[in-house]
Amino acid sequence: MKILDFIKNNILVLDGGMGTLLQSRGLGAGELPERWNITHPDIVRSIHQSYYDAGANSVSTNTFGANLLKFSREELEEVIKAAIENVRAAKEASENKSEKFIAFDIGPLGKLLKPYGDLDFEDAVALFAENVKLAEKYGADYIFIETMNDSYETKAALLAAKENSSLPVFVSNAYGSDGRLMTGASPAAMIALLEGMGADAIGANCSLGPDQLVSVANELLKYASVPVLLKPNAGLPEIRDGKTVYDITPDQFAKKVSELVDLGIGIAGGCCGTTPEYIEKLSALCCDKKPRAIEKKNHSLVSSYTHAVDLNNSPILIGERINPTGKKLFKQALRDHDLDYILKEGLDQEAAGVHILDVNVGLPEINEAEMIREVVCELQAICPLPLQIDTSDPEAMESALRRYNGKAMINSVNGKPESMSAVFPLVKKYGGVVVALTLDENGIPTDADGRIEIAKKILAEAEKYGIDKKNIIFDTLTLTVSSDKNSAMVTIEALRRVKNELGANTVLGVSNVSFGLPNRDVLNGIFFTCAMENGLSAAIMNPYSAEMMKAYHCFKVLHGLDENCAEYIDFASNLTNITANSPQSAIKSEKNDSTESLKDAIIKGLREKAREITVKELESSKPLDLVKENIIPALDTVGKGFETGKVYLPGLLMSAEAAKTAFEPISAALSQEKDNSERMTIVMATVKGDIHDIGKNIVTLLLENYGFKVIDLGRDVSPERIVEEAIAQKAPLVGLSALMTTTVPAMEETVKLLRASLPDCKIMVGGAVLTEEYAKMIGADFYAPDAMGAVRIAESICVS
Ligand code: B1M
């Protein structure tokens, strides 16, 4: 039986943990577990068989970390071939009579993708592709992508699976206790992305126990139209007698997971800490249950790397400003490749309250496919809003969709056969909600009937590609009312009928209605209200227009879509200038200044802008004042946002990058002032396990500026390496930095080792988590609260 047929009528019981079982059978620290497929096949097979014997219907190959970053091409093939053979042998040897499948396991590559890390998206796709091809070649039943904690890497893996094999693909992510992936995605965002790209089952594994995964499971079930899988840990980890153990028993585990099966989970197993005993209990409770019929959910989701936007709820605002049409400065920015100009336009619209950003960068004299890909990559690195890929060129559309970290809105397709045959395959492959213009080879019908007919034709054609109605949003086309007095009402009638008769969503670019008329915003605002009253799902609009925003917020309040009128109150109380002559300026003027300070540029992660402002500021400010007054407060703000769950890791990384670019001209300015009389050698390092080095670099720079020779060992440096260098340099002073509570023990360890090896060497410590008291407690000689404090300490040692 094929696995996809099996899961229609049966609960699929998966296996449990592998790593700890291998360790208990002798796998040493630092050994690659995947190599055991070749070196210890009997042990690997016996573990697999114990899971089949316990009642698992599916066992995963021991290939979690097998990839070309760790193995040569030849070795990889050997490992994968052996891994699949090991599961097959276990399957044949098991006397359990239930249906059995072989899952080919794919785990994360262990590297962050650009721009947060150094691995290119296409390189990640190529790495995963290698595994997928071998999985199919050696006979796995399906691909199981698991424990992914980054949406972009998950997309790379799924794309590789889809492009390189015909096997079914299940995808499972590791959610944290905040219910999100490490890089920020919510379960709804992952459903949007993965279902859009055709994953056959979607779920969660690892990181938490079944109790903590209940809300993730519920959210997955709420949005998914494919089977949902769950593979929790055996509860939460605890350290007992120096060993990691998990806090729930096999019975408790099985009971909880089987309750979740009753709620709709169709595929269940265990992850870290679970053993064949857990799976046996789980199988006993679940194997006779029948899965719930998969209900097709009607959520029209678009998503970014953090969240999903549902077009079925209240009206959605799509910012129209990233578009060169009629904008001289924007066109020039495109010709000059001035990406910061475009990014700022995105961030300003986000601040103005839009939910989605339209991205149109088409100019005849530029390479649109390259430019749109670049803009999409840069925008998604700093802005969490979903994007609408707006281009009529299918090559540009694909180039943007491929790199987009989420499920995009796609603008647009129309009723012409050549448009549908070019765009629908892209929607099917990459996922997306596509804007469908109700026009075709005969032009735009002048009446609503004609537009409805085209809409029906588009729906019928989309169905042939397997594209659901929920992933089509109809634009019934706003024409200029001053050139045809009936046009606005035809558009509205068509819109109402699309909504009511076809049950599909609708979108309009509202501003067209007022071309050629004075005070266009007034008319646009009323037209927008009229459209919303008739079922408009989303508007492509100018968020700096007070009239449009007034219409939107009033509509929401009056329709009971604004809980406690909170959004309205926030909007209206800030709109001090509603009656001024230029309503647009009331909103826009506030936003214009928003990235003019270095602090803001760093908070927003604008790297080039940060450098540019720094260079300018250095003409009138002291380098260290810029650090104190801008860089540190900016990083503090982002750090607080991160702590409170408002900023995710990518945002933190982009701000750190912006701080680094700001630091380059500061560093150059400081070295010009440098006092070259070298006074003393200091060995400096961020301690083991800690990769924060911005603060340490500032301290180093200032010490050098004051004439000290600093040997900077970098970050994540082991105690042994620090001691080795301190001995080699006969250093009278060692400086240690640590930014996390979890790395203070490494600092203490380093202090102890230094004391033992170099009793005369003084030790200075610093970093945000430390205090004077802490420094004493761990045995350091000095605590420096900041860079200047470090200089004073170094000077005091120099003198003595
Ligand atoms: Co992370 N990070 N981070 N981070 N990060 C913090 C430290 C955190 C407080 C944020 C938060 O949650 N609020 C938190 C630690 C929580 C805790 O333990 N209490 C945290 C976390 C949790 C993490 C990760 C675990 C996140 C994750 O992956 N889930 C991860 C850790 C990875 C690891 O280290 N193993 C992580 C990663 C990162 C980035 C890579 C994204 C980036 C670092 C980039 C880099 O350094 N190259 C980053 C950043 C930027 C921060 C914040 C926002 C800013 C740190 C900073 O550079 N501050 C930070 C929040 C915060 O501190 N507000 C945060 C500016 C810098 C100039 O100040 O380093 O304090 P500081 O240095 C000062 C003084 O302390 C002193 O002088 C400097 C200048 O005045 N000083 C010394 C420092 N060292 C000294 C040594 C001396 C003397 C003085 O003598 C030797």
C-alpha cells in the first residue's frame, strides 16, 4: 500500500528517538551517528526493528545529519544506501503484521541561510537535492523533513524534494515554547508556506513535550488541509546525576498524544527521550483509531517568515508604494541600484499600517528578474510583512517566488490563455494567492456579466492545475470614473457578484478611480468604503493617504471588526492634522524622518543607511559618542524587543549587521587618532559558547586607541586557547567578555584555568550580564562596565 493511501484510513504511528539509543549502544561523543549505518549496521537495524516491533508503521532512516557538508559525495551515497537498507532489513525481520513504511529522514544543515548566515539559498537546495535523489534511488517510501527551526531552510528542503523526486513529502518543524520557530514563523505561516508548495503532511516535532505542543497542534489543525503530524519529546529535559532525562513516562506520553489524535492529529510518534516502550504504548492506544477525514480549510493565507495574513477576515491593506510608475525618484533609485531607498519605502509603509507590501520594480532599462529577486531578499530580511510579487514577466515572477521566504501574493494572472499557462504552474509550484484580473484577449468587459464570465473561466482553468479557489483573488478592475461615468459601479457590481455568486475573494487597486480629478484622495476614500461594503477583501492602496486610512479604520469599527475600537483610537488620536489641506502629509511627514538617525537605521537593520549616516555624523561628532548615543541604545532596543517576543532572531541579526557596518567608519576614525606608543599587551576574547563580539570589539578598539597592543582571539574561545595565548604573550592583563547568563560559567572556568597557569596575570571581565559582584564571585580582578572603564583598568596596571 502507498503511504498516502494508508494515512487516509489509518493513524500512522511513527518511531521514536534514535540518538540516545545509539549513545546507549556505544556511540561516542563527536562521532557521526550516520556513519554507524556502515560501521554498526546490526545495532542500527536492531533499534529500527525494536520500533517496528513496538507497533510503529514507519521508521526513519538514520540520516538526520547526513549531507555533503559532513560527508564526501561517495561517502554520502554509501551512508544513505546503507541507511535505507538497514530500515528495510528491520522491516523484513519484524514480526509485527501491521503495514510498514520507510521514511527517509532529512534534518537541518546546521547553518543559517543568507543574509542571517553564510549559506546561499540555492546551495541549500542543492545540498538537500543530493539526499532526495539518493532516497528515491535506494527505495525510501517517502521523505520526512524534520526538526527544521527556520522557515527558509524548510522551504529549501521541500523545494529540493519536489524538484528531484516524486516521493511524498512530510514536513515537520521544531517550535519553541513561544509557539514559533527559532527564526519567528508561527504554525499558520508554516501551513501557508508548506501547503502552498505541496507538502503531503505537515507538523511539529522535538523541542517540547506533548503538553507544551498542544497549542501548536491546535493551530496546525485549524489551518491545515493536509494531515497533521506530531512527534513530541518525552516531556521536558532535566539533568539528573549529570544525565539528561525527560520528565514524562511512556504511559503519560501515550495518553496525551492519543488525546491529540482524537483532536485530529493523523500521524504520531516520538522524538528526543522516547524509546520503543513509548511507541508501544502509543501504538496500543492509537492503532485502532480512525483518522478524521481531512477537512479542506477555507483560509486564504499569504505569509512571511513570521506570520500569515488571512484574506478571509477583515479587509487587508496592500501598500502600493514600491512601484516606479509615475515616480521619478523611485525610477532613479532603481537605475542607481539604491536598494535602501526601496527598503525605506517598505518600512515606512509598514509603519503606516499596511499588512502586505506590493513589490513592483519593472523598468525597461533594468534586468527585472535580477532586481526583483534582490529587492525581495533584502526586504524580507528586514521587514516581517508578506510581499505581493507584482510583475507581468513570468521569469521575474519565478525568480522572486523562488527566493521568497513565505507564501506570496502574486500579481497577476488574467483570462488570456498565455497568461494562465505561464502563471498557474508557478502558483502551483511555489504556492501563492494569485490576483486574477477579469480581462482577457477581448479586453475588459464593460459590464459586470462579462467580468464574471472571465472569472469563471479563470477558476475553471486554475482547477486543472490543482489550484484552489481560496488561492485566487479577483480584481474586477478599477477604471477612471471621469472618462466613463458608469465604470465605478460596474466594478463594484462585479466585485459583489464575485464574492456572493462565486464565493471568491476580491482585490482592487482603488486609486485609479480618480484619475484626472482634483483632490483625488477624497474620491478614493469613498470608493474604497463603497468597495468594502460590497465585499472587498484587499485593497492595493496608498497608506499615506489620510482619507484611505480614515475609510479603513471607520469601516472596521462600524462593522465590529476592531475590538474595543483599539485600532481606531490609536489611529485617530495620532492623526492630529485630519483637516489640513494636505491630508497625505499628516501621515507621511511623521514617517519621513523615521530612518534619519543612526539609531533608527540600526534598529531597522538598514546596513547601507547605517554606514552612510555614520560617515556623515563623524564630520561633527566624536566616534565614541556615536557608539554611546546611537549604537548601544539601538542594540538595547532590539534586544528588549527580542526578549519580549516582538523581534525575532533574523531582526536581531540584521540589526547586529547594521551596527557592524556603522562600526567600520568609526573604527577607521578611531585608528587615525591612535596613540602608537605601545604600552602593554592585553589578550582579549569572548568566552566559549558566546558569539557576541560587538562590545568586545569596541573595547579592543578603544584600548588600541589608547596605545595598548591587543591580541584579540575573537569569540567563542575556549579557556585552553586563552591561557595558551596569555602564556605565549606573557600578557599582564587578559580581558574576557560574556553577554549571556549561560556563558558566565565558561568565563569562570577560564578565570580558574588562568589563575592556575598564570598566577600573576590580571583578569578583567565585562559584558552586559556581569556586575561588580559577579566579577568578584567568579574570581576576576576587575570588572569594567564599559570600554572606557576597560581603558582605565589597563592604565592602572600599566602604571603599577
Ligand atoms: Co544575542 N542575546 N543572542 N545576539 N543579543 C542578547 C545578549 C540578549 C540579552 C537578548 C535578549 O534576550 N534580551 C540574550 C541573552 C539573554 C541572557 O542570557 N541574559 C541573547 C540571546 C538569548 C541570544 C541567542 C541565544 C538567541 C538565539 O539564538 N535564540 C544567540 C546566542 C548565540 C550564542 O552566543 N551562542 C544570540 C545571537 C545574537 C546575534 C548573533 C543575533 C547578535 C550578536 C552579533 C555579534 O555580536 N556579532 C546578538 C545581539 C546583537 C544581541 C543584543 C541585542 C546586543 C548585544 C550588543 O552587541 N550590545 C543583546 C541584547 C542587549 O545586550 N541589549 C543580545 C552592544 C554592545 C556594545 O554592548 O556587548 O554589553 P555590550 O558591551 C559593552 C559593555 O558590556 C562592555 O563594554 C561594551 C561597550 O560599552 N563590555 C566589556 C563588553 N565586554 C567587555 C569586556 C571588557 C570590558 C567591558 O573587558 C574584557
